[in-house]
Amino acid sequence: MTPELVTAFGQFGPMGLLVMFLYFEKKAEREHRREVEEEKTKADLARASADKEIATALAALTVTIQHLPRGA
């Protein structure tokens, strides 16, 4: 048993352990959710950057096609 568990059980009994478990479970869940959100944000930024590059390339292609000689 970790010192935190011994202290919680000694001071607050079984209810203290339950409350401590719920607290740490929520804390771990929040950390996991934050990590997932950070990964999603990074992916969204990468996608936005790729979309900008594709738009630039498409604009350049459009201009090139418009300047091709017609009816040769």
C-alpha cells in the first residue's frame, strides 16, 4: 500500500478511500482528455496547413491552365 492509501484509510476510513479513488480517477480522466484534445489540435493544425498548400497549388495550376494557348 502506498503512503497515501495508508494515510487516507487511517484518517478517513473506507469512505476516505472511496473519495480518494474517485478524485484520482477523475484527475486521470481529465489528463487523458487533455492529451486527446492536444493530439486533435495538432492534427487540425496540420490539416489546415496542408489545405493551404493544396489551395496554393490549385491556384497556381488554374493560372497556368488559363494562360495556355487555345486552339493550336
